[in-house]
Amino acid sequence: SGKLALQCDIVIPSSWPVLPRVGLKVLVPKAFEDVRWFGLGPHENYPDRKSSAYKGLHRSNVDKLFVPYIRPGECSARCETSFIEMKQISHYNGLEENNMV
């Protein structure tokens, strides 16, 4: 069906004085170039600068989501996303994730 369910449980030892940054990296075949999501957009947005974004259904090409910052860091965040769909441009069998945090 192309649907993907994902749950991550992260256990932080109580002895750690500071909570580390935690991320998730998902590798998707290059053929999945077309992206649609329901959340804030159309441009990248973060908790401290999301007021210029609006909630809705957005669409982009994967290459257009990347921002080549000089100093590596977070890139292309889309806050308050509840749905993402990635498709091959030449096909209609997509990879779909619902209720994404």
C-alpha cells in the first residue's frame, strides 16, 4: 500500500544533566521527488520563526526543499506537519505517512 507507520521511543538516562538534541534520518529512494504535506509552509519554518508560514496543503520538489546554508545545521523544517506524501513524478504509487509529529 505504500503506507509507513513509525514510532520512536527515546530513553534518556536520568544521570544526564542536559537533554541532547535528538533527530531522525530517513533514507528515501531518489525516485521519490514530489512531496506534499499538510502543515506550515510553503517555506521552511521553525518554532521561533513560523509566523510567516500558513497551515495548509503544500507541494514541492525534494530538491527545492534543501537550503544550502554555509554552516551546516537544521534545514528545511516544516512545523505542525500532520501528513506527508512522497511520490515518483512518473508514477502514482507513493510513500505515505499520516499523523507525523
